[in-house]
Amino acid sequence: MASAVNHLRAETAEELLFDRSFRTRWRLGFDKAIGWVLPLLFLVAIIPILDLVYYIASQALPTFTWTVLTSTNPYDPDALGVPIETTAAIMLFAIALAVLLGLFGGVATAEFLPERAAGWVRMAANMLVGTPSVVLGYFGYFLFVITFGWGLSFIAGSVTLAFFMTPYIFRISDLAYSSIPRPIREAAYGSGARPYQYVLRVGAPIAFPQILNGVFLALAIGVGETAPIVLTTTQSVIFPPTIYSPVTFLTGTIWENFSQPAGSPSLSLAFQAALLLMVVVVALNILVRVISARYQKRLEGLYQ
Amino acid sequence: MSAQNTGGTTQTEQLSTPMKRRSGGMSVGVAVAIAIVLLIVGIAGGYFLGKSTNSSTSSSTINLTETGSSLLYPLFKNYWFPNYTASGVVLSAASTGSGTGQSSAELGLVNIGASDGYLTNASTTNLINFPVAISAQLIYYNLPAPLNAVHLNLNGSILAGIYSGSITTWNNPEILAAQSSTVAGELSAMSAQTIYPVKRSDSSGDTFLFTSLCYMSDAAFPYPVSTSGLSGFTGTNVLTGTGNSGMVSTAQGQVGSIAYIGISYEASAAAAGLEYAAVGNNATIANGTYAAAADDYILPTTTTISNDANLGLTRLDFATYGLAVSLILGGSYAGAVTLVHGGGGSNAAAGVDAYPIVNLEYALIKTLPGGTVVTAAALAATVAFMHWALTYGNYNSAGSASAWINGVNFVPLTPEVIGYDNVELASVSGIS
Amino acid sequence: MNATPTAPRHRAYGATIGRIVPFVPALIPMAILVGIVVELLISSKLTNFGWGFWGSIWDPPSQWGIAVFIAGSFLTALPALFFAMAIGLGIAIASTTYLPGWITRWLDPFVDLLAGIPSIVYGIWGYLLVAPFFGSVINPALYAHIGFIPGFGGLAPRADGLGLPVGVFILTLMALPITTLLIRDALRSVPRDLWEAGLGLGATRWETVRHVAIPYGSRGILSAAFLGFGRAFGETVAIAMVLNVVASYPTNVYGSTGTMAAEMFLSLDSAFGNTQWLAALSEMALVLLAISLAVNIIGRRLVARIVTYEVPGL
């Protein structure tokens, strides 16, 4: 710092204000330069994504007709109708089960568990979220397909996926109920509410948007999962599935067909499935953020 | 104090709640006990849910599932299944490799398992396996012009050398010795191009078939072990592909690669710019020297494949070995080979060209219903389909190969084999 | 206000239904976790493969050494973590310090959206577009120009580009939203007055970030590293598609190896019915689970608040 203006011993304001020493200019210049360079790193994230979207769209759209989405002809090589319907069926069943398990668990943790136990339970939920999906797929395969004897079936895939989505719902409902403002909680209990009354009548309307958010989020994450589904189901061409029948999932369609030679209809099917999947996931994610924003406003309104 | 949502994150402080239920240790203990009880009930329920050989498939459509060999997959998926005429039955195909086909059928996870190789202990798991078609395997390579328009001459010995690593470049003298002089010249004019052998990464009947050829041609090549045959592939530069389609993609992506690909993928391999070899039958090395005569190296055509199949089938001893045979290895798994090789060979009649890599394609089905997939109704439908496949699937009304068999370049089964198949099918319980 | 309200006296104490029942559903995540471990232990039949299990040769159906896959998992995840942290740090700093609010308001959610893209979509893009690009442009360029550095020379890279470079690239893209999110969060949690104090003392923005914000948020940044690593470590499908999974060590930067997750995913099909193979795979699953959970726990401990993130795997 020898060559710099010593800010503690400067004698005039002019000295401070017009500090033209090399070091200071270098520092300011560096700061400015970094201010231009670092935002460019955004491009490192954005350009590959745009390229990905463009590539998938450009490969899928040329052969994309309305019938691709609607045709349920089992032997049409270019039909996504059956995978779409079976994916919807699987997700419906799985999310119902996940909500059943996760919602009650989350509310119980938020409301009724003492803090130490709640800490353990939350850690378990976080650990579950961090489990690689292939391990869950193995669990589903060994337990449901083999031990329970359900075979490679709709129910094996759905239940495995439900277990995958449960911790997300669990965490969100826990968070939703934990973040209900204290005055409201105190008012409810102070008026003589019993716990279940509090949960149902007071807490639910407040927590509902956030939990709904969590459901959409879990759906977005679950529909993009490949490993748990591929390991517990096998290909099928019909809809509706019965409880034990094999099913086709959108990601399973992509997985089956991505290594087909270029130009074959199976490969375009994979791209179309990928495009559809991306659209659905992005739509769900945007929905989640929109609900977040609206919920935020609503909560603030409650506080006035 | 309230929850903050900031673009993707939600965080909250620890809120101490005055009305949290105070619980003693006993409550938690009882809760854990109840949870365990519920868990056991749930597990038992799931277990018995699976055990009930269900009549829950009251829907009118029977869905039969098939999985296994990627060599058979195009025939099933594109030709037989869509054109099967029985109503109320829908068939789904999946391409996962012969090993998976075998084990899935064993475990009762699918109705039909497809495999390029026979399963020897099928009867212990109530399975029968029987041929449904005759296929062939081609050797494809990815070389620059002008070699991508020329059929190289290769034989089992050279292939064994390539995959076990003793032959590493395309201008190796062994390879050159087998070619005609023009082709040999073109090969040696290429600067020493490395050979990249491509193998299957899944448990594959194609691998079994290919290693059978290598085993029969090269004394040092280890005996093929069911459908992996991986222990013989000790060369460096070995690439992998998943399924026959993956083999095409991998070979397409690497110049100098060589891959064994089923004939049902001929169109896509050609579209990928690959070329196939003329394969020498073992007569070319029976004398210990490589013959370079053009007619010792056979191109795969319907005729040459049929010739090899016919020759092989006449030599197989069905009475002793049943249907668990291989056209290359001969009559029994344990290697008590009754022929030098299954088809073609040193006793081939003069003028009969027989393409060596020809194989019986097997389907595996259960003989008894059991479990959620192989129900009695599904088993009956499966057997009905098999009868259809063995008749209409193989032969059209004029008595020649059906259009579907031709579509994948297979050849139909001989009537003799079909007869044996019918005997097998009759052993399925309750079906005639 | 009165003192904290207590439970009404007329309510019975002891183990009433109302006090027990709520606890049961709360145990669900633990039950699932325990169930996974128990099931894997059962299917592995506690087979003792001996010390060879930690050896380097994986050759079903005879040899069961998983060291190759453990090494492969780390070999792919660690470089990806490095790049994801570097880029994530840069983006987070840019977003919190340099860019005006009207830009970050939409740019940040856009980067977060990256996290939502399913891994199989990354995989198909990687396999069909990025890998050939690496194979025809990037790898040969590296090989030709910096091939003298050990590791960058040796065996020529494959023409189809499948291998470590593209694998690390895809994993970086997948870990990036997580690291960015967490580092941004850590930087945003720096109190305003600390920030302004730094600026007030005459430090430039960069210096404030470097000397004030980053040390303050170092726990959060460290947790970003752990959780991003956990994501990259457990990634299955994209790696299975883009890395040419083989059970061997790569000879140079362009080679391929296998990761635990990808090998587990790809070979379950082949292992049907072979109890020994299934046992080996189950034990590999347990190892994978143990490492993932350890990384996760450490990463979460560093963030001492209740946080959830709307990101898969976080």
C-alpha cells in the first residue's frame, strides 16, 4: 500500500476524492472488469440449455402431428397416446399415495413432535431426498417385483415412484405448517381449539397453497424419473393397465429408443417424448413459482 | 418471522410453538410400536396381494408381454405382433437381451422370453424353449472408402484373433491372406488402422452365437458361457453397444470398428454406412491354411442361410438332445459334439454354399400358470399365438416364407422342427 | 399478554389415542429409509465376497471387485463439482453484487429451472449432440494441442466422443443449479450492514465479496459443495447414456470408466435370476447409499436452518 494514497493521513478532501494512485485505479478497474466477466458466466449455464431445447425441438417437431399425441394404436410406431395415458395413470396413483404418506407425516412433525424427534425425522426426510433414484429403484425391484411378487407391473412402478415423491411432500407440508405465523396459532389454541381442529380448520387454508405447490413440485420431479420406473416395469402397448400389467412411462420410451439408428421412427418417438416431457416439467415448475409468488402476497396480507 | 419465498428457496426460522404436545417417552415408544404393526400389516398385505393368482384381469383384453433377444425383437415388434389376428389379445415386445429374456421367463415376469441360445435347465423352472425362426448374424465393419463398398473375407479364426487381441490392425497379414489381391492391396494401403472390436454390453444371445463361432474356429478361444461369452474378449480397444441397435450406433461412431450384428438390423446398418463381410466356413481352415478362393467365403443370402440351416438340421440328433441344440455347436450343451460344426462344413456337398453364422431363435414359455403375469388365460393365449407363429408366422399360404420372415431376412423353420415344436407345446398344462 | 398458555387441565394425560396417533405418520420417512437398507441387506443375503469385493476386477459371473466403480464415481463427480462450484460462485457473485435487480429477477429463476430438466433429457441431448461434438471437435483439439501433458495424450480419443469429458460436462450442468442456488443463498444471507460496512471502508465490490461476504457465507458455500457433489455422485441415467460404461480404469482423460449408479442401473437386467450377481449389485447399492447419505448429512449440517429447496435431489 506504499504507493497508494493513505486514507488515514490524507490532508485534504481533494486528495481523497481524486485518488489517482496506481493501486486504487487497478482495484477499481479490476472490480469493473470482474463486473463484466462474471455475468458472462451466466451464459455458460444458459447457452447449453437453449441448445438442448432447440435440439430436442428441432428433432421432434418435424414429424410431430396431432396424432402422435392422441393415437393409442398399440402398433403404431409413432404414437405417444399410450405412454401419455399410462404416465398420467401412474403419476395419479403415485401422487395420491405420496400425499397420503407425506402429508400426514409432515403435519404430524410440524405440530406434534417435540423438537428433538422432529429434528431426526427431518433429517431422515432429507436423507431420503438425497438418495440416488437407482437405489430406490433397486428397493422397488427387490421388494415389490420379487418379494411381493407383483412382477414388472403398474403397481410396482407406481408404489416405487410414490415412495420417491413422499419425502418432498413430507418436507413441504412440514414447512407449511411450521411457518404458520405464531399469533394465528396462539389465537386458535387460545380459543380452545383441539389439535385436529387447528390442523383442519385453521392451518389447512393457510398451508394449502404451499402444499399444493409441493404436490406440483413432486409431480415435476417424479415424471422425469427414469431409474425407478425402468427397473420395476416393462414395456407395454395397451391402455388401460390393470393393476399387474406392464406399463410404459414417458421416460421409459425415451430410454428404450434413444440408441436406435438415426432416421428411424423410433428415434423420433424418443425425441417427441423428450419434448413432451420437457414441456410438462417446465410448465409445472413455472406453475410452482407462480403459486409461490401468489402465496407470498397472501401471507403478507394476512399479517396486516 | 414469516416464511420467505425467494425465487426457489423457502426458509424459515425455528418457531417455538407454545402448544406443542408435551410427550413422555412412552408416547413415542407406543407410536413406534403402532408404526411397526402398521408396517407389518402393510407388508403382509402387499405380499398376499401378489400371491393371489388373480382374476382381477377381468378386462377383456389379454396383454401378453415379451422380452429378450434384440435379434428377434424386430420380427416380434414390427411384423408378428401387429399382424396377429386373434382378437382380444395384445402383445408387447421389449428388447433387453437374451439373458434377460431367459431370466425374465424363469421368474415369470413376462409371458414370452426370447433368446438366441437355448436354456439347458429350462425344465427345472417349468419352462419350455423351442425355436420359432432361423436367423443369421452378420459381421459389420466401418472402414473408409473404397473398403466400405467391398465385402471383406473373414473367418472364425480371424474373428477370434481380433476379439482376443492377437490381431490389432486391419493390415494384419492374417487378414490380408484371406482377401483377394485387390482388396488386400487396398487394405495394406491404409496406414495401420486400428481395429476396434465392438461387443454387446447386455447379456446377449448374439454374443453367444459369435463366441460359438470363435470357439469352433480357434482352439485357444474359451468355451462360450451362456449368453455373456465375455471372457474371450480380452482385446484392448474393445467398445460396447447395448442391443443390436447400440452395436450399429457404436460401430457407426468409430472408424475401424468391427461388430457382430443380427441380420434383422441389416437395413439400419446399411443406412449407417457399415458393410458386412463374407464369412468363411470352416473348410477354409480345416487344412490349417487360409484359402483365398472367393467361393470359400460365403455372403449371407436367403439361399446360403437356408443351406446352412438345412445341413445343420439334418445332422442334429433331436431324439437325443431335444430342441436344445445349436447350429454351430452341435447337439449338446456339454460339448459332446457330434459334428465338427453344426452347419455347412467339410462334408458340404460340392456347390452348396452355406453361410456359417446361422442360429435357431428360441422362445421360452412356462408350462404351468403361476403368479400375476402367467395366468391360465394368458398361458392359453400364449400357446395359441405360438401355434400361429409356427404356421402363418413362418409360411404364407403359398407355402413359401411369409412376408414377415422375409422382412427381417430370416428363413422359416423346417417342417421337421415345427413338428418337434408342436410336441413341446403340447406339454403345456391343460392345452392341447 | 398472559404467560404461555398451557394445556387445559381437564384433558387426560397419558397415552391417549390423540397423543399417539399423530406420531405414527411422522415416522414414515424413517420407515422408508430403514426399509431400503433392510431390503438391500436381505437381497444381498449378506454374502461375504471377501476382500476381493474392494478389488479392481469386475467380471461377472466370477469376479466382484467394485473399486473400479467407486473410483469411477469419484472421477466423474469431483471434476464436475469443481467446475460447478467455480461457475456457480461466479454466477452467484454476479447475481448478488453486480447485476441490477431487474435482470436477476428473471435470470435467477431461469438458472434454477435448469435443475428441473429430467436427467434423461440431458442424456439424450448429450448422447446425440454433445458427445459427437466432443468427439469431433473438442477431444481431437485437446489431444493435438495439449497432448504433451500427461493424461491428455496417449490413446487417441474415440470418434463418437463418449467418455469422461462429455460425462463431466453433463454432470457439471446438472450440479450447477444446486451450487448456484446454495451459494447465492449464502451470499444473500450476509447482513446488509456488514456489506455496507465493507463498502463504506473503501473496498470495491469485489473486495467486499472476497473479504466479507464469502467468509461469512463460507458454511453455506461448503454445503453447496457437498450437496452438489451428492447430486453428481448419484446421477444415474445421464451418465449411463453418455459415458461408455466399462468396468475398467480410463487410461487418459478421454477414456471411459463406470460409475456405481450407472453400472447398477444397466446391469440389473442381466443379473435377473443370478443370485450372486444380484447380491454383488445389492452390496454395491449399499455402498452407494452410504456414501450419498454421508455426503448429504455433512452438507446439511452446515446449513443450520430448516431449509427446503424446490430442486430434485436437494
